[in-house]
Amino acid sequence: MTCLPDSTDKKLGLVIDLDICVGCQACVTSCKEWNTGGYSAPLSDHDPYGADPSGAWLNRVHSYEVDNAHWSGTVHFPRSCLHCETPDCVTVCPTGASYKRAEDGIVLVNPDTCIGCKLCSWACPYGAREYDHDHGVMKKCTLCVDRIYNETIPEEDRIPACVRACPTGARAFGDLGDPDSAVSQSVAERDGFGLFEEFGYKPVNRYLPPRKGSDRAPTVATEEAPTNTGSAMEKLFAWADRALSR
Amino acid sequence: MHPAYSVLIFTTSAGAGYGLLFWLVLVEASGRTSHTHWSFFFTLMLALALITIGLLSSTFHLGHPERAWRAFSQWRSSWLSREGVAALATYVPAGLLALLSLLKIDSGVVVLLDLLAAIGAVVTVWCTGMIYASLRTIRQWNMRLVPAIYLALSATSGALLLELMNAAYGITGGWEVWLTLACLQGAQGLKRIYFRRIDGEAGRYTAAMALGMGENGIRQIDPPHTRPNYVMREMGYEVGRRHAVRLRRWMHMYLFVVPTMWLALLVLSNLPPLLLLVPATIFAAVGLFVERWLFFAEAEHVSMLYYGKDRA
Ligand code: SF4
Ligand code: SF4
């Protein structure tokens, strides 16, 4: 059903810390690895080792250089579906293949009913949906719905593959609808923001902004200057120092 | 946006078919038709053929055409689904009209079917326009003017085809030529307003909004791939400014100016109508195709803000 649920019990999503992401692409490759192997059909690639490689990826990391009052430096910027609360990518779908789950807010595509008309990808302002040319259907981030509820894998793996893979801990997963969850707390603490809120789809995922230089500079206690006692030993060392540095 | 040929053929061919259907049945319902059962039947068949070719062509760009029937299910929220439903529904009165004219039955029900077919044609083309107009991600499409232009161009191409078919059956001197001229002028006016509007606004969304990292001074240093990906190929298709200006000129020339001249000649001279209408229709078809190509190629998608564009 492509009408949106009025509300969802949970708002599962990701929190991405732009301050510590180093742009290593581990989340990108582990996303591809997990999603090409399990759910549905492989995420196809074309000419992967040739001159013009392309393929369907559900998570991509851009790198920007930012130089303004807000921040100055390089920002690595992971971008995937933000599991918006009111996205047109769901309502435009003519078949009902694109849907938002009422229980946890995850936005999914049913690969068995999608006709591959691509209209949903046109409706996404974030460029988060990618068409799979071999499978003939639209692909997108599933928030690893086949991991997070999967009781056949160890408990510590029941989080999205990207979160599991991130070596710096720049990605977190949780219920952003619950103000007491760890993810909501970190968003509150760090002034987390939604991407492109002006557009109005109410994205669920949150980004933690890079810390400002002033936030980060460590406050170091100023060291006491050593007082000169004028002893014979001190004079000897001072003479040796001068002599050796000549 | 990438102009997929299957979609260009679909919107132009089906648009012309619905336009022809609309005028043909309206003229019949008004009781002023000079068509015989046979000429009505064949003209109706041409309309249905154009519509069917268009609809079939639209399934070619689907990843799973065999599942196309599923697209009729979500009419509550999706304009694409509504278009499918309207297209299918329009076949019913149009098909019955074809049957009645084939059997040479003139009954009161014909007028009712005429009206239903005309409404179906308008609703279907309106839905096509709304598929594009409802996408807030693309400012060149997200305008009330877009469905109006789809309707106007469908009416124009349909009127021209009706005029051509009339001439082929030796029906001349009707008021259809004035109708066609009026459509041409109206559609051209709407297109002019459209171009002025899209040229006049810069796009209300910026890269700063999309990224949330302050105004100005943002530069993409590393794209997330080594070669353009699906999003860039589909949503990032761009036509060069100079190229677009030239194509717009051709479009005005072929779609509006040349057919208007031929039609004026038809009114003013005694030349055989077909001699004038065949080239007029061919020019208009080329112009319409250019118009639709530009409609896609000039459309900018906001997702490109993540790929180094400043505004969309
Ligand atoms: S990010 Fe795009 S694909 Fe994901 S829910 Fe929002 S609009 Fe839909
Ligand atoms: S590509 Fe598939 S999921 Fe997307 S709108 Fe078309 S049918 Fe729906």
C-alpha cells in the first residue's frame, strides 16, 4: 500500500557523526557485501573491473571541502536513505511495491512487485534510490531489516551492516522516536540535524555536525616556570648546555 | 533528467491519440460531423492505435513489463497509477464506439459514449501531466502549467490529425481548421510562459540546505564513485545552454510556426488540402518530439545538490 501510515510505532534510523567519519568506505563495502548476498537478488555491477564501472549501491560516501563560518576542513559525508516520515517516494509508486512500515518506519521496496518504473527515485531529493539494471527493480537501504530482527545471528550483529563495520564508531542505529534512546540522546547533546529539512520529507536519520575548532581545542593547564635556585650544579649544567650548543 | 525514448514516444504518441479521440467524438456528439461510419471508424482506430503504441512503448522502459498490470492498484496516491486506470477506462467507451460504427448502429447511446470517451481522454492526459507536476524534486516540472501544457499539446496534435484525416476522406471546409489554428496559438502561448517562468527563477534549494554545513564555501572533492552512477545518469542528465536555446528555436519553428503557415495557406489558397496537411503534420510531430525531449533534458533534480550543483 503506497499510502503512508499516519504514524509509526518506532522511528528506526541511523545517526551519523560527521566529526569522526574518516571516509574509509568500510560502511559502503559492508553494505554492498551484506545486501548482495542475502535479501532478494544480488546488487548488480556492470563492468566492475573495466574502464566504466557502475552498479547499485545503497550507501555512498561523498567528501566535501568546507570553508565557512560553520566549519573549515574536509567533511566525509555518508548518504543513504533517511527513512523519511512523509516521503513522496512511497506515494508516487503505482504498484504498492514502495512502502513505509507502520511498526518501525522503515521504507522498503518489495522486489517481487516492483515494475522498475523508476518514478520513486525521481521523487527522492536525496538520490538515495538506485535502480538495479540486472534485477529490473529499484534498490534502496533496508536498514538491514534482515539483520536487525534476525535471531539466527549473534546478538551483536543485529544492527545494520554499516554500523557494525564502521571502525571509528561514526554510525549508530536506534529508535529516534524514543527520546531516551542512546541515539536520541547523542542527537540532543550534539545538536544533530536532519538532512535538507527545508524540503519537507521529515527525514528520520540524523547527522551530528563536525565539532568547531573552538569546541575541540584542549584546555591545557599552564605550566609553572621553574624558579632558578642559582646552585653550583645548575650553573654547571647551564655552562654545559651553552658549550654543547655552540 | 534523462530523456528516455520510450517515455518520449509514449507521451507524444498517446497524447496525440487522446487529442484525436477527444476532437473526433466531440465533433460527433455536437451533431456536426461529416464523417461516415467508415471514416469515423478508421479515424477512431488511428487514435486508438496511437494510444496503444504509446502505452506499449511506455512499458519498454520498465524493468518488469510483465508486472505492468500491478500499476493499476495504487490510484489512491499515485498519479502514474491514476493515469493507468484512466487510460484503461477510456478504452471502454472508445471501443464501444468503434463497435457501433462498425455495425452502423446510430442510437442515443452514441452521444453518451462520445462524452465518456472525451472525458476519459482529458483525464488521462491530465494525469500524465500530473505525474511530472507532482514531483517537488524538479522545479521545471513542479508547476500547474505542466498539465495544462500536456493538455494543450495533446489537443493541438489531435486537432491537426483530425484535420489530416478529414482531408484524407475529402471532408473539407469544416471549422476544424480554425480549431487547429486556435490550439496552435494557445499551446505556443503556454510554452512561451513556461520558458519565461523556468528561466526566470533560480531554484529555491541550495547545496547549503542539502548538506546542512553552513552557507558558501562547499566544494565536492571526492564523489562517491569512480564513474557516474545511476543517480547521476538518470537525474543528472543536462543539456548545454547553447544547445537548449537552439532546440527551443527549432521546437517553436517546427511545432508551431510551420504548421500555422501551412494551415493559413490551406485557408487562403485552393491547393489540395492533403498536400499541405501531410507536411504540416510531419513538422509538428518532429517539433513535438523536440518539445518533449527538452522537457526532460532541461529538468534539474535536487539530488544533484549532493553532486556539486549549487542550486536546483
Ligand atoms: S531518503 Fe529518499 S528513498 Fe529514503 S525515504 Fe526519504 S525520499 Fe524515500
Ligand atoms: S520503481 Fe518500483 S518501487 Fe519505484 S515507483 Fe516504480 S514500481 Fe514502485
